[in-house]
Amino acid sequence: MAKRSARQRKTRSSRSGASSNENVRPLRSEDFNRRPATQRDYTFSSFFEDEDSYAQERAYARSRSSSQGRSASRSTGAVRGRRSGAIIQKKTTSKARAFALPQREESDFTIIACVIMLSVIGLIMVTSASYYYAYTQMGNSMYFFRRQLLWLIVGLAAMFGTMKLPFLNLLNKPVLLKRVAQIVYAVSLLCCIAVLFFGSNINGSTRWLDLGFLSFQPAELAKFGVALYISVLVEEHQKDITKAEVFAKLFVVVCIPTALVAYQNLSSGIIIAAIGMIIMFVGGARWKHFFCIVGPIFALIVLVVVLPMLIDIERLPQALQGFMQEFLYRTERVQAWLDPFAYAQDEGFQTVQSLYAVGSGGLLGRGLGQSIQKLGFIPEAHNDIIFSIICEELGLFGAGIVILLFGIFVWHGIKISLFAPNKFTSLLAVGIVGQIGLQAILNIAVNTNSIPATGITLPFISYGGSSMLFLMISVGILLNISSYTRKTSAS
């Protein structure tokens, strides 16, 4: 009897083993490389993920969390390669799907708070730094305050309007998105060309284009146009961006507006080139291409600027003397940067006065409105040199708050880029944050004589209508991207 029962148990186990072996496929190597969607770590997700796999994982997570979705979970798991028990289904091959945005939520409040606080500080400091100049030159001490307030209201309206626009719906229409980017880029080029022939000359520089009802700097439009178009091209060439010919194509797209702007405004040209290079680098371009293509051009510019300091340009051939004369004033700025007090009466005058303002502020400053350097010593102190007035009136404490606000803005902008819904929006966010952060760094460096003097405004703080408007539009797009961040929809 015992022998018969043992034989029956052996027969049953062999049958069950045979039946299970028929329904379970052998394990594959990819089965060990996958993680269930419920265990996915969204904290530092890369924006290079494939959108389709991300949508499938979200669908799988929802089906697992619902109490009535066991059958849906098993079918979804079979499609994704998670087979168990007797469920064996052939993996289906689906066609290209439309891009699905995450559920829209509130925009990043920290970015909004930083922009508003910086703008209010800018409005107060523009008023304080300009009232003497406005009274003596315009006859109205509140002239620049009223204009800055008007542009601030227009800029904030543009920011909140852009934040609510269905801009990201273009992600499902790549052809239309590329056409829009091409149009913005082409218009910026046309404006940059027009300013060379029809621009208004202000303080010896032809940077403004007067349309009758509005004057603006085409360089501000070019910054946004380059960021938008390069982001589209890098996303389009994400599979072959490591090739030299693709890098050269993208580099030419960046160089055209850079050259047009740098002819009259070198500082803005540097910003435009930096925006393009940052987006290309984050998009996957190789280091060696930067060294091989960008390096020689940068070395040539440095040589042209430094060469007159080493030799007398009159000894050069006649053909090169005219070319070198065009860069001579930049050489003088470098000399004034190296020893500003030796050139305190000409090229180093503004740098010396700026250093006086920064040094006299101390820890807490002289007090709001108590600056001495703005009383004719620093010409147009409400423009590029306004950070030195902040240091003089508010001291190291006030300057530290401004730097801290810019740091918080850049940090949250980087997080928005990391959790952007797809690669294009991530690259565009990088370009916007890179522009604002780089402008702030360069402006502060100029005010403290850390780099040679150049005309770079302090974002949201320096006086300027077109600069404020285009900055606010860019921030609005950044906030639009933040409202679709994958971090908020990970649950």
C-alpha cells in the first residue's frame, strides 16, 4: 500500500512538472536587467529615456495599484516581457505612437518667486541708481522708474501668458515644431542683419532696431531663436550627433547669428555662442569636436586681441593693420582690466569707479539711496554696472541675497530640465537656464573686475525693456515645461 501511494505521488509530480515545463519559457538575460515599474526610482531620472517605454511603465504601475486590474496587469506584463505561470503571449509590435504628456500640474512656484523678487529688487535699484541721472539729463527723476515699471508689467503678463499656452502640444507635430523654430530663427537673423544697416547708434554702438512704435535689441531675440532651433536640431540628430559632420552643421547654425551680433556687440555674441554650445554638449556632442573646431577659433580671437599688446601693429603688413584696428579697442579693455588704475582716466574709468562702489559698501552698505558713485561718477549706473550700486547701498548682505536668488533659480531650472517630458524640452530648458545663469555670472564678474569690461546686463535687474520682455517670455516657457514635469506624475 505504501509502495503504491509513493508511486502515485511520483506519477503526479512528474505530470505536474511536465505541464509546467510546457508553459514556462527559459529565462533570458534581459529578464534580469528589468525592474518592475513600481520599484522605479524617479528621483534622478534622465531625460534621455524612451517615451514609449515610460508610458508603458506608467500603465503597468496603474494596473498593479488598482484592486480590480489583475487581468489587465497580467496582459500588460505579458506585452512588456513579464511572463509568469501558464501565461504565454507573443510580444506585439506596435506602430509609432503619439507622444503622451504627463498630467499637467502647477508650475514651479520657486522659479516664479525668484523672478518676481529679482524684478522687484531691480525696480527699486534702477530707481535708486538712476534718479540723479534722470533728473539732470531728462528733467524727471522718475523717468527710468516709470519705463522700467511699464516693461515689468508687460514682461510679467507675457511670462504668465506664455506659461499657460499649449506650447508643448507641438511635440506631437515634429514637422510643425521644426517649422516654428525655423521661422523664429530666420526672423532673428533678418533683424540682426537689419540692425547693421538701419540700426540706431546709442553711446557709440549700433545695437538697437527702431520700428517706430518699438525699439529693441535683435540680440535678445537671437538668444531665444538659437536656443529653440538648436534644441530641435539636436533632438532630431540625437542618434548621430557624435558624428563630425553633424557637429559641424550645428556649429554653423550657431555661428551665423553669433557673428552678426558680435560685430557690434561682442558680449551678446559670446552669450549666443555659449547657449548653442551648452545645448550641443548636453545633447551628446563629443569633447574632441569642441577642441578641434571651437578651440582654434577661440585661440584666433584671443591672438587677435592680445597680439597688439606684444608687438607694434604698424610693423604688420598693410592688409593686416586695418583688420587689427577693428579689435584695438578690445585690446585696450584687456589692458585696463589688467591694471585699471593705470587707465583710470579713459578705458579703466568705469572699472575703477565700480571697484570704489563695491569696496565702500562694506557688510551692510551705506543705505538705500545713499550711493555716492551714482552721482555722476559711474555713467548710467542703472544699466550694466548696477550690481556695484547694489554692493554700495546694500553691502555684501544685499549682494549675497541677489546671488542666492540667481543660484536658486539656476538649481530649480536644472531640475526642470532633468525631469522634462522629453529631450527637446529638456534641451530648451537647459538653454534658457544657461543664458540667465551665464549672464548673471558675467555681469557680476565685470562689476568686480574679474573679467574685462563688457556690456552684459544683469537679468531682471538692469534697466532695459527688450531684455526684460524676452527674458520673461523665456521664463514663461521654462515654467510651461515645469508644469509637465515627470517628477510630479511619478506617483
